[in-house]
Amino acid sequence: SGSALQIVELSDGRFMMQLRGEYVPRVRRLVNRRLLSKGPLRTLAFIAYRQPVTQAYVSKVRGRQAYKHVRKLVEMGLVSEERLGNTKVLRTTEAFADYFNLSRNISVMKQQLKRLFETASTQSRS
């Protein structure tokens, strides 16, 4: 239709606008940095798979740098935090689910992530 954008229906009946596939290589050349570096992306994946999860546990597993990662992820609107005593409970947001084209239903999202992690693990062994 001449437009670089298209409207796509998601599996749950919602719609989103995205770049047409044939334009992706051109746009990638223009974008010179990633949305997230490897550390924050791994922290985000951990939160998404383990949610709801305490910030204390995320820091224990991911290391002290996780506090900085969480702050960035909250600022970006990908993670929400809720105070629980001396720590915070972390969850992904609807914006996270929409951005990564995952279900907003947490149990379905975890299944989707498990399949993605298994696929990535299989490909890295090949």
C-alpha cells in the first residue's frame, strides 16, 4: 500500500502498528544503538520469567548492578515496582508485553519466554 507501516492483529485480538518487513534492514542501518545493552536485557529477561520477584532476589542472582538495571527498566516503562517492606516487588508492564509481542497474561508470557529461551539455547549449541 506504499506505507512503511502496517497494522497487525495480535493473537489476543489487540492491534499494533509495526514497520513492514522489507523496510527493517534499512531502518536497522540508521539505528546505531540497541534499546538495551546485554546486562539490563538479561535482568529484564530474569524479571519477566520469575515475576513477581523481589528486587532483593534479582540483585542476589544478577549482582549489585541489577539495581541500576532495574532503575533504567522502570524509567523505560518496561518494569513496575511495588514496595514490600524493605524491598520492592518487580513485574513487567503491559508496555513490555506489547514491545516484545508477548501475552499480557503472565502465565502465558512465561510459557512463551520458556520456548524462546529453549530455542536460543538450542541455537547457541549448534
